[in-house]
Amino acid sequence: MTLDDPLFGAGIDTLAIRAGQTRTAEGEHAEAIFPTSSYVFANAAEAAARFAGEQPGNVYSRYTNPTVRMFEQRIAALEGAEQAVATASGMAAILSLCMAHLKSGDHVLCAREVFGTTTNLFTKQLSKFGVETTFVPLADMAAWAAALRPNTRLLFVETPSNPLAVIADIQALADLAHSNNALLAVDNCFCTPALQKPLAFGADIIIHSATKYLDGQGRCLGGVVLGSAALMTDVLTFLRTAGPTMSPFNAWVFLKGLETLRLRMDAHSANAMALAQWLQQQAAVEQVFYAGLADHPGHEIARKQQRGFGGVLSFTVTGGREEAWQVIDSTRILSLTANLGDVKSTIVHPATTTHGRLSEEERQQSGITQNLIRISVGLEDIEDIQADLSRGLDGAKRPKSEV
């Protein structure tokens, strides 16, 4: 965004509604969807110039699409990034980052507390191509420094983490990465740019699963990688070659989701805080994991780099898996699904779902115990969410026909 752009310096709500939009000759008020695989050229010379990259314009929708481009420009404006590259899913975004900036012989430092599939990508997929990964406790800066190697090229974190809300000191990790000529990538899925802007604290790359809060309604899959134009060049090259691109319809859905992003994130955060405080008072609850709580180990760092604490929390119940399942199976309103970031509250048992493909040792190292429950707090009335959880916390069970 340049100084002469009318949106330069605009607030987050204005950018979320206006940034990136271009109109066709029809003058449509809402963003247009371009469901086309290819584009027609005026003549052979124009086609040659487009394919050679000598002339701007669309070539093929695996390369560029006007609706996708609007989404990319809008989320880039929100994050304060020079460029965004949209992908088919959040995991496709992480894969695209790695394929663009890692090679055989490189070393990755990854937070131990990341999404289970992210762990599997590094350990079971990238390892096939000679990329080695070391997992480090997210909040232990001494461990990060000790694990750094001359060939470390990427530090990868989620903050807050999934599902325990561990907080990374972004600035400290950025300084460490840059001292070793490495990149810091931050998965900003839980906070979104409405609550946290990692680039402002020194991060090089941001990852999003747009499927989550950027949509906010649980409708579509999508992802995005953001950073400087220089870093995005190789990401875009990989995307154009391998093809894990975002569909125009999904991009249009995400554009609509972004329009209410800050309003939703503030409401999610308020509901989550109220629920976390309520859970702390329940006899069957052992511990609540939410960075908004003053006794959370990462609370002060989160206050420094976030303007809110988000909508995801987790808690442990007295007992083990049976007791956790009883709480989950007793709910009638909360949706039992592994997705998060929806206006509908969701509940899940991480040890047997989102982190179920990890070994028991890996789960224990990440703090994923059998009595842990994760809730993505939606926008229902908080009293109704509390009442729904009370059914299980008080020992009630959902009939088997409803499980």
C-alpha cells in the first residue's frame, strides 16, 4: 500500500471492508467472483507477454485470479505485509512455505506445542527430503538458543499454541532467528491480525488457516502465507508449479468473513474470558489454559504483543479420558468437531482427535493429556455455553443416540 492509496493509514475495520477491492465495468458494490480457469488475450503478442511475465494481467487461475487477488491484498493490508499468497488450506500454506524456503540438509526448529498435523508434516513428510526438525518447548528461550545449529534455516511457532495457549515471545525469537540468518514464521491463526501482528515484532512470515477465524462461519477451506515480496516470490513459484491454490469462491467467502473480523474477535475474546473464569470455579475442573487469565505463565507477554486473548481455551477435568469424554458427550449445544474459529462453539478431545496421530510420548511432551478438553468459544450467549458444560461437569451424560 503506497502513500497515495486512499486507504493508507486507515483503521483495521476500514481495511477489512475496503482493502483490495477492484470493480469490473459493471460497477458492482460487492466483490465479484471470477469462476474461470483461464483468460482470453487480445492477441498473440499479449499472450506471449503475459506468459513471459513482461505484462501484468491474468494467465491461468492456478497462477492468478481476480477474486483470490482481492483476498490476498486485503489480508496483506490487515497484517501489514507486502504480499500474501493464498493457498487451498492452512496446511498447504505451511507446506508451500517449507518447499519454497527449505532444501535438503536444512534444519528447522519447531515449537513442540503446535497442531498435530503440523508436527507430522515436519517429522513424516519433510524428513523424506532431507530436512531435519528439532522440537523445542515454545516458551523456553534457553532451549531455543541451545538447539540452534549453523544450518537452521527456519523457526516455526504458533502463538498462542494449540490447544494449551502457550505464548511465544515473538521479538525474542525473531532476534534469535536473525542472528543465525534464519527466518521466523508465526502461525497467527488463533489471534488473527485483529488481535496480533507478528511482523511488527520482527517475524518474517505469517501463516494462516483461513478456514478458522478469517472465515468465522465454518464454511470453506483455505490458507495464506504472508511476508515481504522477496520472501513470497519463491512461495508463489511453488504454488504456481504444484497447484495448491485457493478457489475463487472460497476467496470470496473469506473476503466476506474479513469484513466482521475485529468485531467477531473482540466478541470471541470476551466470551472466552468469561468462560475461563467460570471454569476456574468448577469443582470438576483441575486447570484452565487461557492466556487472558492473570495466573497464566504467558499472560504478560501476551498483553505486550496482543490486543486481546482470542476465543480458544482448554481445561483438564479430574480423572482421565472417560471423565473428559463424559463432559463432551453431555453437551447438547456445543458442536463436537475439531474445527475452531466458528461463531458456533466447538468442543473436542485433543488426545484422540487433533493430536491423535502423535505417539503417546509426543502427546505427553506437548502436554496433551487424556483429561484435556479444548473449546473454541463461539458467539452464543455465555450463560447458555456455561449451562451446556454444566451438564457434563455435574455428571450428566448425553443419550447414546445423540453421541
